[in-house]
Amino acid sequence: MVPTLVVLAGGLGTRLRSVVADQPKILAPIGRHPYLHHLLKWAEQQGIEHMHFCLGFMAEKVVAWLQESDSTIQFSWQIETKQLGTGGAVKLALEQDDLSGADELLICNGDTFVDFSVSEFVCKSRIVGGGVLTVHVDDSGRFGTVKRNESDCLDCFLEKHGRNEPGEINAGWYYFDKVLLEQLFSLDVTSLERDFLMKKDLGPILCVDTGRQFLDFGTPESYQVAQTLFKDAL
């Protein structure tokens, strides 16, 4: 069974407001539908049965949209009254009734899309207890790259370098087992990447390089590219 997916969608979307001013990023129109429509259709195909949304900016619009959705997926959500960061949002999710005591979770960013087999990612990540999905892109300069250790587990995230060169990047999907979730919940974290995944005493996080068709629409430029790329990807 595929674990519950926690979707991080509480950001302000500041960079995108010049082109999408009246909607949160996850409802930004991609073709004829909001991005959330495409994400749900893909998630259904991947066997995801429950999605929990971490909401903040314009949360009421996302809630209204979900309540009108005909998706077969079960939804739950939280509304953050202040910016918590990705780590803080997951910690708050773990306090919700439907996620409290979860044995495992999937987590993803709400403003990127990447195609991959969720079941394969989960199976590989379960072996060590944690996983980060990675993908190779032609231009890694604007994302930063992933550095692995000799066991193919995460060593560190390298900062954006601005050079137009190929590289392996973090695709924004994570798998955490119960041990990692309990450790996350016990810590004072804001960023999942900086404050949690970079902790030296953290258990192994396997780098699973199965992502493809990575699409980021967090900036006006990438959002325009997504208008054409999503036609093939979704």
C-alpha cells in the first residue's frame, strides 16, 4: 500500500505573482486546468489513496477546490496561520488526527512535477528507512545538486552554482519511515533540507534516481515553459 502523501503547498508564491496573482501556486492554471487537477490525476494512476495538504497563502481557495473535486483520493488539510517552512509544515501535519502516529509518509513539494513510479520509490526507500527522489537535468545551476556517499545515500545538498551544466538534483519527493518521522517531530526545524536532512546523526536517506520529466513552475519563466511541457507530461 502506498503511504499517505503530504503536499507542501503553504508558500506565498511571491515569484509567481506577476503572472498568477489571484491564485495560490498549486492552483496556477496549466493549460485548461489548475496544476492540482493534473497532480491528482497522476496520483490516482500511481495508487495514492490519501493526500494531506499543508496550506497557507489563499488556503480557502484550495479547500474550496478540493471540496468540489470528483477525485477518488481522500483529502485532508491543515491551514497554517504563519510561515512554518517545509520542516515546520510536516511537523504540524504529524499533529493532525489523520496522521498522528503514522508509520511512514511520502512528502512532496506542491510547485514542481516529476514523473516516476511511486511504488518503486517507496520499495527502495523502505530498505533503509528514508529516501529522496532525484532526477538528472541538463541545467542544474538554478537548482543545486545532490551529493551521494559510497552507499548511494544522501551526503549533502550542494548550493546553486549558476553554471549551465547537467547534474543530479533533488526532485522534491521524500519517504520517511516511523523512526525518521519521530526524529523530525522531536526537533526544532524550519527547512526539511537544511535543518533535518543535513543532520549528521540522521539515518541513511537513499538517493533514488528514477525521476523524469522534471517540471518546475515557481518562476514566471518556468511557468510559461510548463504550459507546453505539461501537455506531454500529464
